Amino acid sequence: MWFSKRPSFLNASSDKRIYLDYASAPPVLPEAVAAMREAEKLVGNPGAIHSEAVAAKKSLENSRARIASLLGCKAREVLFTSGLTEANNLAIVGYAKYLGRTRRTLAGTHWLVSSIEHDSVLASFAEVERLGGTVSHVEPNERGIVSPEAVSAAVRNETVFVSVGWANNEIGTIQPLGKISQRIREYEKHTSQTCVHKSDLCGCDASIVFHSDAGQAPLYLGTLVHSLGVDLLALGGNKLYGPHGIGALFIGKELTLDSILHGGKQERGMRAGTENVALAAGFAASFEIVARERDKEAKRLVALRDALARELMKIPSLVVNGELKSTLPHMLNVSIPDISSEYVTLSLDAKGIAVSTKSACREGEESRSHVVAALGGEAWRAENTLRFSLGRESNSAEIHRVVTEVTKALSVPG
């Protein structure tokens, strides 16, 4: 069994590093960098009224319209944020604050979230509980899928909000958002749900709000929001080969969210803070490119990913987390018994290969992946995870080298 100690060969070098952590942070596309450099020439604050400000505002709204076009929605339904984490917080906590303000309390409201969401989502629901709402969690099946039936069974008359991520950030499983949305709307129709807010101050239509963390799904899946059936969709530029520090939130159904930041009335009064014109330009440029190339790139990466999986599955007792045919084409998450995944990750890093693991630099219970734990199985499965995520520069030669080095790190013959 490997132990969690720093390998003695950690300073070893390699001629060319292999990057297989695209799910964490893909490189920024040159076209996005160029768009940012051009937009950086605009010196005005888009909130002012002089000529320089008008030019900056025009650039910002152009970026917003381009992103809206890719989502198949109106430009005014796209709000810029500082990233995916803020977009999720604004969607969940912002709606909770709005309900709390209009009906003076969240008591009696029910909120539903899948148990395998990103921390930014789960922590936002913890804040909803602190504000007085009741939160329930929906578990996935053993394949990592949150089924429409499971969501439908958990919905109550008091349910005001449901959140299911489009594709899981750890294991890549794609969730059936359209079918989940259909179940939610059927529930509303068949029960003739009436407003649970019990207040003349409430201006809502009493329907259930459906939110999703899009994460990396837009890289390889079509993004027309009407086909997803969501009311709120959170996006992050850095997940789409764009710049860090920029995200967006699609807000449908004329929803109102209370700002979670204070100090300004930007972004339709829902997000305080001067908009970053340059980052928005970079985000729009990268999103357009990945949308144009997604079908071709998805086919290329699924072939590479499956080849990697076939070779790694020769390792005794290795388990693939999530069903590959239901995952994003660039992601592979595995668990291996009797190893320290932190040690293997550092060993691979020393050989010039970057992969990720949930358990890096953590001890005991914190080292467990809550996502993999939800799939069931023995305890080691959630503790010994390795995530390989491929991208634009990945190729078959790299896959061959990765398999060789993983095998060496594990001391597996062959």
C-alpha cells in the first residue's frame, strides 16, 4: 500500500508536461486573450454617460448579446458575475433573500437539491437553511444519475426551488434536465399548486424555480435553455476556455433576485459592482469558439477517454465512477483500492503529468469525495479517487504515456 508522503523524485523533470486537469482550469484560448486585449483599450466605466463610458457599455452589451444568442435567450436575461461560484450563490441565495423579503420569512418553504452538487451550490443551500428554509437532498443512483423520478418523489406542495447540476464536476455524469423539468411542471399542473407564500406582498406565480449549475457541460452539449427547461443557469468563463473572474447567470421567467452584494445597482439591480468589460469580451469569444467546435471535439475526446479507460481498467480492482456513456466526453474518474491517490497524483506530477484528486492534502473524513460516496460501495472507493480530464491539446501519444506512468506508480505489472 502506498503512503501519503512526498515522493523522493518530486523534483524530476519532463520534456513536455501532459495536462489532464482541464475540468479544473483549461487554458485561455488565444482568441479570448486577443478579445480582452482589445477591450482593455476602453477606459470608460459602462455606468457613466460620457463618450468613453458609452463605448465601454456598447462592448459589454455586445458580449452579453453574443452569450445570450448561444443560450437562445434574450440579452436582458443574462447577468454577468465574477464567476460560476457567484452565479450559483446569486441564483440560490438571491432568490431566498427575495422570498424572505417579500413574505418576511422562509419558514414553510421547501428547497430541493441533489446531494452531489459542487460546494458552491451545497453551501448556498446551507445558507438557505440558516435563513429559515427547509432543505432536502436527492440522491443519485449507482451510476451517478439524479433521476426525474427521484426528484418528482421529493417535491412537495411547499417546494419553491429545485437545483440539479447539468453535469457533475467530479465524475462528469450528465443529468436529464429536460425530463426533470417536465416532471416538475407536471407536478405543478396536476396538483394545481397555489402560492405557499401566503402574503399579498408576494408577486411570484407560485411555480417551482428550477436552477442548474452548468459547469463544463456547455463545452460538449447544446446550450439552448428552452430545451433544458431551467429557470436559472449558472455559467463560468474559466470552465469554457475563457478568462477567470467572469461568469454569467441566465435568469428566466422574469424572476427577481435580491443582490448578495451591496454598493451599486448594476446588472438590473441584481448584482452590485462595476462590470468587467474586458473579461466579458474574453468570455463571449471563448464561448463562441467552444460552441462552434463542440461536436467535433466531443467525438475526438470520447475516443481518447475511452481508450484511457480501457487500459486503466486492466488494473486489478479499479472501479470507474459513473457510467461512461452517460458522462461528458472528456472526463474519467476512477477509484483504486490500497493506494493513496495523493501519492499517485504527486508521483505523476513528478513525471510531468497533471491529474486531480478529491483527497489531495486532506485527512480522514474530509478526504472522501461526497460525490463518489453517494454512488455506494466500500469506503475506499470515495477515498481513493483520481480524475482525468482531457482537452484540446490531448492526443493518443499522451494517453499512452499516462497509462505507462500510472502503471509504474501503482507497481502493476504489464
